[in-house]
Amino acid sequence: MARTILVHVVSQYYKRLPYDFGRLGLVLAVAAASTAVCFLFLKGAWIFAGGVVAVPLTAATAYALGLLSPYRPPAQDEAG
């Protein structure tokens, strides 16, 4: 964790990237909560089935908050 923070601080010194930590924290909270629910209420192989719900739920939260955008292929160069 210390290395992650150090890399973030140093990289921000060289190139400022405007991370939205509030929205990232909300996505992290949804991921942690859905994982915790899976481990608390599901047993054995059913934990995998809970992950099938938890991962898309986390991705949907990130998409709804505007942290993910749909994939758009690169524009074709008219000369090429």
C-alpha cells in the first residue's frame, strides 16, 4: 500500500491526472460490500455464482458513475 501511494504521489508530480477519488471510493465500497455478502451468505461453490453477480454489479456502478465509457474503435484514417 505504501508503494502504491508513493508511486501515485511521484507520478502526480510529473504529470497531473485528475482522479475522482470520491467516485472511485464508491465503486470500491460496492465491490467490497458485494464480495462480503457473497462470502457471508453463500457457501461452497455458490460463492462463484455470487461473483457472477458481484463483478458485473461493480462494473455497472463504475459505468453509471461515468468512470467507464463504452468502447469505440479508433477512427479510420481516410488516407489509410
